[in-house]
Amino acid sequence: MAISTEVKNKLNENAIKYYMAEKNNNKEKLDKVCDNLNIDKFGWDCIGNGSGRNVFDMNIFGYDKYIVKLAIHHPQYDGIKQNKHEIKLWNTMTNEQKEFIVPIIDSGINNCWIIMPKGKSNPHIGYDWIVDAKYCLHGLIWKEDIKEDNIVTINGKPKICDYGTPPQ
């Protein structure tokens, strides 16, 4: 299912405002952006977060099989840079490498947002799968990101959902 132009335009218009409001710790502007995106101001729609991104279930836009990662500022792990890295990897990886990661469905202006399929959390991943992922993705993904907390299942297959931090 393609994401509507209306939703993409709404994300493009508001994601940079979300990033800047978070960066400047401007609660008033953040509340306004959250209202524009139909995001609960208290964060109940947020299904995950990291140092540089907040992850929202796209059911807020009528797409229950997708998530959107909105970039937030972080001095070391900036969300725009993480989104950009994930997009670059998805566009340049081999098919074998892509078997280990959640695909990028769409992305926005200035890399402030990306859309991915929603996976199921808490999969039981065998040690061999993690070793294979680390071997196949060596030099592409920060090895500390290849862990059970960052793995979901999509169509019964394990996938790494957070691979935005470049290798260090």
C-alpha cells in the first residue's frame, strides 16, 4: 500500500518543525506540531524512541501496518543523520544484506522522517541468526545495534529495525 501524498505532505511540513521544537526544547511549538500530526502530546502514540528518533505507529494516519521515525536532535546520534544512514544503506545494500533489515518504504525532505513496515516485537532469535547478521552487515551497521532489542519479525522473518548508527 502506498502512502498518500496528503500524509507525506503533512509529514514533510511538520517533521522539521518537530525536530526543531525538540532541539530547542520548545514545548509550545512541540505541542502544536503534535496536534498537526494527531500525535498524543503525552506520548501514548510513541511506540519507541532512541537517542535521535521517536517512532510512532502510523495508525494515527490510518496506516496500521507501518511506523514512522521522526528525527530528533542529539549531539552524537542525530536523528536526521540516522535516517539518512538507513536510507543510504537500504538503497545500496545487496539483496542478501537486505534480508536482515526492515525496508524503508518512504522518506521525507531533509531526512526528517522515514516510513517502515511495522514488525512484531520480542522475537526469539537464535544465536546463529545474530552471528550471521553481524557477519553479513559488518562495516555497514554499528555492531551494537544488532541485538534482540532492535529485532522485530515481519512476515515471520527476523529483521533489524534500527540500523541508523554508522559503524564506530
